Amino acid sequence: MTRPQTRPITILYADDDADDRLLVREALEEAKLRNDLRTVADGEELMDYLLRRGAYTDPASSPRPGIILLDLNMPRKDGREALAEIKSHEALKKIPVIVLTTSQAEEDILRSYDLGVSSFVCKPVTFEAMVDKIAMIGRYWFEIVELPDE
């Protein structure tokens, strides 16, 4: 028997496409997931958030995420580089990372798992499909899986 989540888990979503960030936010709402969604626009901003640098020094406004959704193709520092950095950092490596990307390239899938990703999910093209996929991710990660306390 699984224990229900007693509080919403903060999701940190890194994606350079503002439309995709909005789509995921709306899909979470439509799927009735009560999780707190925070967003960043690239891998550099993701690492600043996680390491509490720059605009993200205040834990109240940038809480530690319980899950990271990560796009692979971003400027400055792409998702692959950010994933490698997260998984090599002692304080961050236990945070589950879910790649959420348009790529279906076998090379990206293999490399992501080699770098320690928890799941690799291809972005659907319609809003309805995104709602379904986000709901499935939510059920799995927030109802079935036991996550470590932050």
C-alpha cells in the first residue's frame, strides 16, 4: 500500500520555450495536480535555482524541488549538460529528473539514462495528450513512488 503525499511537491521545469512552460502549467491544472510548479528558461538558470545563486537565493521563493522536468535542447547550458551537473552534485543527485522533450533520438534516450535520468518522456503535440501524459507522470511520481524527504 502506498502512502499518499501529504503536501504538494515542488516541480521545477526547465524549458526555453515559454509556450511549453505555459502548456505544462495548464496541463498540471487540468490534471488536477496540486503541485507547485516553478520554471526556468535554460540550464544555467536551472543550476542557479538549484544552487541558490543570483535571483534564487531565497528558499521561500525558490523552494527545493522534489522533481525536475527537463528539456534537452536549451541555450546557454542544454539539458544534457545540466543533467550531468545535477547527477554529479552530492546535494542534488537524489532529486528525480524527468526528461520532457520533443527528441525521440535513440542517442538522446541512451545518453540521458547514462547520465542518471529517472525517466525519459517525449512531449506530446496536443494539449489533451499533454494533460494525459502529465496526469500519468503525476500518478506515478506522486502516488506510487516513494520520494525522499527534501
